[in-house]
Amino acid sequence: MALEPSSHGYGQCAYHIVLVPRYRHKIFLDAALKKRCEALLMEISAREGFKVHELQIAPDHIHIFLGLKPDHSVSLAIRELKCNTAKALFREFPALKRNCRPGHLWSSGKFYRSIGQVTAETIQHYMPRQVEPRLARGYPKRNSRSKLFILPHPRRMLPPQP
């Protein structure tokens, strides 16, 4: 996974998301339902501009490794995935309504974790070298017209790659 450009920068917004059906019903034992849910998640992601890096469906939950644009919030992305899949699955699989109250396919909670390629060692290498050298070089400098601080470009601060 590489850094992706946005309007004024580069970055990576990738999340591990877990979606769980209400009461952890094992609804994905049905192969047709599982296949349709996977297709729906891919369609919704494509429509909303999300990038699915990985998708795994277990009998009672779904793991999605999802890339978002910087202007998308994780909560809104999860809401889009849950709402649209629930509507379509209830419409296409009426028997699903017996296991779940109408309109309540997914549990109300959510799990998400930010995924990055920065390791703890990189951060430990980066942080101590920021405060002391900047103070020695006279940083942070004040911009004469505003109250903002001028700092060196972050790419010059990264540790050398082996």
C-alpha cells in the first residue's frame, strides 16, 4: 500500500473494520447470502469511493480492510456499509427477518482500527530527534505576519531507509 495523493497532501487512511450481525447470529452460513453480502460490500465501496484491500466473511462476522479518502470519516463509512447491506439483504432474503428484528441486521456497535506502515521503532527513532535538534537550530521560528510556527518539512525528518 502506497501513499495516496489528496488535494493538498499525501497520506494513507486504511482501517480494519469488523461488522457483526445483531446477537452474533451465524447468518453467513448460507452460501448465497454470504456471496451476495460480499458483492454488496464491494458495490457500496466502489460507489462511495472506498478501496477494499481485503474482505473475509466468517459465519458470524465480517472483516474488511478498507481504504478511505481523507475527507471520509470512519463512522460514516461504517454506517454506509451497514445501512445499504441491511436494506438489500432484507429485501432479497425475506427469511432473514425471522432471525433479526426488521431493520436490525447489524449490531449497533462497531470495531475499527487504523492501519499504518509506521512501526514503533520508526516513531521511537523520529520523536527524540525532533525536540532537541529543533531547539538547537532555533526552531520553532515564528512567522513575522502570524502566530504560526514554521517547522522543517516532515520528509526531511524521516529516518534513512535501509
